[in-house]
Amino acid sequence: MFWPMIAIALGFCGLAVLGVLAVRVFVEVRRLGAQVADTAGKINRAAEDLERAAADVARAGRDTV
């Protein structure tokens, strides 16, 4: 009777450890998702700035020719 109780206790501890690790992974994935969204916004703003600058350069080049 002793060994089955030990096995059940160890199984419960294993499940508890897996649960804690799953929560940590979930938190880190949410944090990574927020960073990816922030970076995507920065890239989009930089692309818009580059597009505006290229249009200004093209307009200035057309005016000089």
C-alpha cells in the first residue's frame, strides 16, 4: 500500500510541475507576441517614412531635370 501511494504522490507532483511550466510558457509567449506586434508597428512606421522620403527625392530629381 505504501508504494502505490508514493507513485500517486509523485504523479501528482509531476503534473504540478508540468502545470507550472505551462503557465510560464504561456506568459512568455504572450510577452513575445507583444514584442512582435510592437516591432511590426515600428517596421511599418519606418517603411512609411522611407516611402515618403523616396517620393520627396523622386520629386526633387524630377524638378532638377
